[in-house]
Amino acid sequence: MSEQPGQQAKKPFLYIVVCGSGIAGDVGRLIGAAQEAGWGVGVVATPQGLSFIDAEAIEAQTGYPIRSAWRSPTAPQPLPAPDAIAVVPATFNTINKWAAGISDTLALGILCESYGLGTPTAALPYVNSAQATHPAYAESLRKLRAMGILIGSYEPHRPKAGGGADRFNWEEALDLLTPAVATKQ
């Protein structure tokens, strides 16, 4: 982005879509890393994702309210438009619904619309190995990649074990998105 003399560059804005997962409570790690890298950040949570996060702490960290439900048409827009979106952690349910074009939550509505808007989007899956073997999952990842969605490299964890949180690379979302946003500007 080129700056005119005396003008300050606009800070890029990142939406982090948080899904219902045992590791979702660590989303502050990604928020902090994004802010350190110069991003403004807003969080959009799936309805299930809300129960896995500390909303008050996230709102204090971002300076914005968490979005989880549609607003009325006359209500003000609580977040700036995103320059990029990170779906982290991306659950089995969200990945499959998103790839199928299902828009039954605000988070999925934003994700489905972002494709048409050309918003750079990355997803870091967090699924167990039994879910990962389901044919719909592989097909959904293929569809999302074909749409230009950047998919992270997380290895599925054992079923009923949770786990893998220590290996989950939150910052990979920024690694995937930063070049995509830079080429768009």
C-alpha cells in the first residue's frame, strides 16, 4: 500500500473465526501475534465457539466486541471490513458446512460471502484422525483449496483425546495470509 506524504498507512484488519474446540481458549496467542505484526483484529465466533473462549478477555485484547449473531440492518457495523480472514481452529463441522455453501451461522455467512468478495482466507483445521478419514472431510478440503482457501498443515489428533494443542501452530495463519494480502494491495 503506497502512502502519500503526511499520511499514515491503514492497518490491515483480520477477522479470526473461532470454532467450538478444546483449543479455542488459546486464540489470544493468534490475536497477540497478529497485533505484533501490525494487524487490527476482530473475532467472529461460531455459536459453539463462544462457550470455549473468554469473551471478556478477547474483547479487551482486540478492543472490539465478539460477533456471533447477525445484527439488525439498522445496527452499526461493529467491526471494520476484513482484509483477511483466519478460521482458527477450523472444526470438522465448519469445514464441511463452509465447503457445501451452508450459511446457517454468522461465521459461515461471512466465510461463504468472503469467497465472492475475494477476501484472502486461511483455515487451520483441528480435527481428530477418525473425522479426518471421513470422505466428506477430504472432499471439503479439496473444494476449499479449489476456491483459493489457504489450508494449514495441522496433523489430526487421536479421537477422544483432544490433544495436539501443544503442536498447534496458531501463527501459521499469519504465515499463510501475509503474502496473500500483500499481493492484493
